[in-house]
Amino acid sequence: MILVGLTGGIGSGKSTVSSLLEGKGAVIIDADAIVREVQLPGSPVLSELAAKFGPEVLASDGSLDRQAVANIVFTDPDALKSLNAIVHPAVGKEMNRRLIEQRTTDHVVILDIPLLTENPREGLQGKIVVDVPVEVQVERLVRFRGFDEADARARMSRQATREQRLATADFVIDNSGGLPELEPQIEKLWLWLRSLPQLPSDYEPITPTPNGGPKVPPTDS
């Protein structure tokens, strides 16, 4: 198994890069997708969240009202810590289970983690950063995601800065253009990934200790 992290700020187009890598044959372990899975109706995590924050965090169909949770934790550090204490252990356990499934293969495994810079993970053989200028992030969030500009900038301010992400990158993807500019970079990235050494078949994943964690329930990047 070759194990590499993938990260990028909200609005960077990280999900597009992840999909293109999956098309190359990479196995994607998507942290945000796992968060949603462990919060499905009937899950212990959802029950804990409802017990902690009240029934108002549940939608009419019994699913988690992610915006309601965001409204609670956005400006309340203690509430955020409580959210992370409930969600992170379940997410970490599931991510590690999937890693262990892959450790005897020769697959390229991508840990798609929006807050990888904020919460570094040991044992990775490299870190890919999807990079775009700040103003491009804002424009995309407003145009494609329906954010108003102030909300977009507020959410961005609660993530690592562009400079902080780039400082820890082993491979940078410039996603400020379109697909024609992106695809050649993916080709180079894939060659780099395949050149990395395989991890030992008894590799044991190390769950990171969260450093604050997500400031709002995760959203696709």
C-alpha cells in the first residue's frame, strides 16, 4: 500500500482531484463521507449528538440537520469540543478499518482530509495540496455553493491559511483553471504516486489527536 494525504481549502476543488485520482485507480478514503456515514439515522453517533445538543439538531426525517449543528458550534468553542469528542473517535475507527483492509495490497490509497494541515497524520508517504488563490475560493463558494461573501470568508478563516497548507505540501495541484489545465497535472501526480515505496504489510495506522477539528460540520471542498 502507498498511503498519501490529500487536502485543500473549502472551494479549492479537492473533490474533483479526488475523483480524477479514483479514475486512475486510487482507493479514496474520504473523511467527510465517513463523517456523514457515522451520523446516519440509527447510528450511536447521531443518538449522542441529539442527547448532547437537543432534538433541534434532528431534521423532520430523523437525519442530522447539519446547519443546525453548525449554528450551535460556529461561535461556541466548548460546543465544538463536545461535537469533536463524539464524532472524531467513530470517524478515526472507520478510517483505520479501511486502511487495514488495504495494507496488504499494492494500491495507492488517498486519505482525503479537508483539515489535514490543522490535524497532521503520521505515517503518510506524502501530502498533496490542492491550491487556488483565496479570491478564487470566495468566487466559487458564492457562485456554485450559494454562500454570501461574508459567510464564505468566515468559513475560510476557520481553516488553515493557503500559506500554511503549501508549507507542508509534497505535491501541489494548481486548480485555479479548468479541467484542461488540471488533467496534465493529475498525470504527473499519478506518476509520482506510483514511484513511492510500498508500506510494510503490517502497517498500523495511527489516529491523529485532533487540534480543534472542524469548525462546522464538514462540507465538500
